[in-house]
Amino acid sequence: MSREINPFAFRMPPELRAKVEEAAKENRRSINAELVARVEETFANNPSENLDESTRILKSAERLEKVIEVLAELGQQMKKAGSAEKPKD
């Protein structure tokens, strides 16, 4: 199966190129394959999806915190009501 590959010139600082070269060597890939893998990974780990999930979790935690506050207040009210009903000897 043949795929169409479009050449793309990519300029980077020498320090970054050295890091990419080292990573490619460690991963036994060409520099091009290393760059492609890293770019593909950023799209696979879509930050906006992660942000949406983080927002959902945060909102759930905020709702849970409100429930805990209500339960704590209810517990205090029950404790006060219980102590008021106990006869003193």
C-alpha cells in the first residue's frame, strides 16, 4: 500500500535538534519518524478533551463538597436536637 507523503521543511534551534536526535536514537527511529510520532501523540492526547474532562471532574468535586457541607450541618443540627431531648439527671 502506497501513501502520499508531503515533504515539510522544519526549522528548529540546534539544542532542540540535539534532543530530537538523542530521542530518535533511544527509540531506534529516524529523526523524521521521531518527530512524526511526537506530533501524532499530541493529537492523540487532545488537550481540549483533557481540559473538558478536568472541568467535569472539578465541577463534580465542587458538588460533592457542597453535599459534605450540608451533611455536616445536618449532623450538627441532629447533635443539638439530641442533646436537647436528653433529660438531665
